[in-house]
Amino acid sequence: MTENTSFKPSLKLMDATMLVAGSMIGSGIFIVSADISRNVGSSGWLIFVWLITGFMTLTAALSYGELSAMFPKAGGQYVYLKEAFNPLISFMYGWSFFLVIQTATIAAVGVAFAKFTAYLIPQFSEDLVALDLGFLTISPAQLLSIIIIVFLTYINTQGINSGKIIQTVFTLTKLLSLLGLIIFGLFAIKPDTWNLNWSNMWDMHKINLDGSTAQYTTMAAFGAIAASMVGSIFSSDAWNNVTFIAGEIKNPKRNIGLSLALGTLIVTVIYISTNIMYTGVLSLHEIAAASKDRVAVAASQQIFAGAGTVIIALMIMVSTFGCNNGLIMAGARVYYSMAHDGLFIRRVGKLNKNSVPGFGLWIQCIVACLWCLSGKYGDLLDMISFVVVVFYMLTISGIFVLRAKRPLAERPYKAIGYPVLPILYIIMGLTFCTLLIIYKPNYTWPGLIITLMGIPVYYLIKKLDKKALLSD
């Protein structure tokens, strides 16, 4: 396949770091602490879940630095899996990435934008009906999310610089907004609430919505931690999006690894600080029972009184808008690489006049919009967390495989803490996945089925491609 144009390296270290941080911070940090609190029941364990997730994210990001320096190509993780293992493994990743991981995430973030817009403009409420087609009812929130996705897709088809400006501006805005929320929240800490939350910080138990509690057995407690981490891992995911866009980053062998380390570190510190602030202004029961899990709204109402809801709504709108821009910008580069391997629609492997995979962006847009209409993206995102971690583990184990297969290959950057940190991530990832299989099977089988469906599809594509070659 020949390209009409080539990627233009336009992103500096700052831009790449903002892509990492901006793609990670969506709506999760404002919401998922409610579910985590219900599962673990104490401030110590709430912060521990975020610490463990942050450590895993940082460890994975530092490990990916070595792979990104070896293969500074568009497609990122897809390319690493292909080089370390085989095209089937990388296709299974790309398949699940296209069907759910990226597209359903774009849909979920888009709908989150619309839901919080409704705080300011009630006409966009998810509880209203904009269209009733008989077999399907569509809310104004769903329509607005589709409009935002289409708009951001169009912006990104106009060239990398268009998306870069939105990403950097919106990410800086939400980082500063979150920092401001943390600072104001720390000044508003209630000593009685703080002491109550931290007086028995390691007493793990389940908090029910009615305020009652239940104790765990030792093994069930491990299952509760794993279930809690589904939310924190989802909130910390998409940090690897910068690897997909490697062909458009200046000095990628240096800047991708640095941006991964800087971006994940910044977000980890912000996330942990935000949760510490939550425990200073809200009791654990208030966090667990927050209306529609909107912990940040409840906290902001304590900090800013009547203006709190509007402040958080604006923050989440900025956050989700910037997050979706990063997801949309980066995702199409994976399909571009798949198309170059003959494993996706061939036209997706060509760049438009603005040197971006325009057709791939629109294909991604269509699937994401369909997810918006389905209303099932949230369930699938919970269920795909298992698969996401499995592919992270596979990719990190690829460092060991490549060091054995290609010991003399150029490695401008080597994974920090190798082999200890990569092994530790794999052990932690295996523990997380095993606990989900045992205690929360509903979080595992749907993602596995979607991923395994890629095997027959891969061989069908290869068979069709072979027939096409023979006929030529």
C-alpha cells in the first residue's frame, strides 16, 4: 500500500505529555470513588486502591518507554505486540480496541459531557426523549454526545495541529481546575469529618446505599479490592494513546517515553490528592451514597455552597471534551497500522491531504456514535477492564521476549527498574485478573468473548487476502 502523504512530526514533549494526561482524565475521577468507597468502606483502603492503580500505571508507562523508543511508529501498542509475538495477538488487540476499548470509551466520555451539560442546560437531560423511533428512544444527551464526537472528528481530520491545540489548551485548563478544586477543598476540610474518616482507616467493610454495612471474609476482601480497581483502572486508562501517534511526535525515541512518565505521574498525584480532599469534606457514607455517584458534585457543594454544582459541571465538560479529543486523535492511528498489515479496510491505511488518517477517523466516529445510541457502553467498559489489563501484561512481557529475540537491537531508552518493575506489574496484573475471574466473572467473560471473536475473523481476513492475491 502506498501513501499519498506522510505523517508530519508536529508534537513536542509538552504536546505529548498533555495527550497522555488529557486522555487519562475524563469523568472517572469525579465519579468512581463512590463505588470504590462502597466496596472497601474506609479512607485508608480508598486511597490504597488509587495508590495501587497509580503504581501500576506508572510502572507500565515506564516499561512502555523502552518499546516506544525501539518502534517509534504509528500504532504503538499494536506494533509492540506484533513485533514481540505475532500478527494474530496484535490483531486481537486491534479488534477489541476498535470494537469496544476505544470506541465505547469515546461514547462514554461523550455522554458524560452531555450529562453534565444538562446541569447548565436542562434541555440536554438524559431523562428526556428527543426521538422515539419505536424500537429505540434517543435522549438529548445522546444526541449532544454524537454532535461532540462528530465535531471533534472533523477537527482532527483537518490535521494534527488542529487537534494538538485543543488537546493542550483543554488539558492545561482541567489540570489547573482540578488543582484549584483540591486547594479550595483542603482549606474547607472539616476536622470532625476528617477525624471520623481516618480514625479507623483500615477497617474494610461494605457500605450499602441505605447506610448499613457488612463485613468481609479475608478472601472476599481481595475480591472487593479487585472490583474497586475496575473503576480506578478505567479512570487511569488511555495513557498509552500517545504511543499510537508516534509518527507525529518530534524526536519520538526520547519524547514518547518522557511524556508517558511525566503524564502518568502528574495524573496519579492529582487523583490521589483529589481523593484525600474528598475524605476531608465528606464522610465515607456521603461519598458512598453520592447522588448518581457524583462525588465531586457533593464535595463541591460543601466547598462552594450553591455554586458547587455549576463549577463541577463546567470542570467535567472541559475535562471530557479534552479527553475525547485525545482519544479520537490517537485511536485512528491503530487502524491505520492494521490496514497497512492487510488486516483492516485498505482505505484506512491512507492519509488525507492533511497528513492524517481521515477515513479511519470517520470509521471510528461511526462506531462510537452507534455506542452512544446503544446506551450499553458503560456496562461494556466495566467488562473490558479485564482485557485491557491482559493486553498491558502481554505488552510488558514483550520487553523480555524482545530482549531475548533481539539482544543487539538499538534501545535508546531502557525500561526503568528492569526486570523488577515489569515483573511486579505482571504479578499485580495477574492477581487483579485472577480475582476478577473468581469473584466478579461478569467483569471478565464479555471482554474475553469479544477479544476471542477476533481469532476466526483474523483467519477469515487472511484467507480472503490470500484469495485476492491469487486472483491478481
